[in-house]
Amino acid sequence: MDQFTDASYYYKAHQEKITRGHIGEYAVIQGKTVLGYFENYMDGFKAMAEKNVEPGTYIVHKCEDPDAPKLSVIDLGFVGTFSWAHSL
């Protein structure tokens, strides 16, 4: 499994721990390590570029409440999962 996939699985498996106290922020995850939390998506990418972290070896994931109801949508070939909190 590559680091990108590892990080995605790590987020899903540890979402409650990762997001605690950081709902709405963006977590940068590399493998099984949270490298930091940022106010927005681009700040996470910029910080990793400044630290010379190799692109493609980490993810920037929005911290969402793991208990928020989710809605799955399948429409015209688009498949996605959305949190109700985003539509409020």
C-alpha cells in the first residue's frame, strides 16, 4: 500500500481521534502520521511545500464530525458522499 492510500485508510480508521478539537480544519496526513492542522486546504499544501514534503506522499483532509449524518449521492455518473453539516 502506498503512503497516499495508507493515509486515507488511517483517516477513516482514526477519524474520531484525528478530528477531535479540529472540526472544520484540514489535517495533513502522511502514512499514519498527522503532520499538522490548517485553516484551509491550500494552507496545508503550502506548509508541506515549505517543509519540502514530497507531493503525493500525503493527503490534506477536511476534519468532519464522525457522528454527522451522511448522504450518499449517485447522479449522472457522479458518486460522492456528503456530510449534512456542509449543507447548513
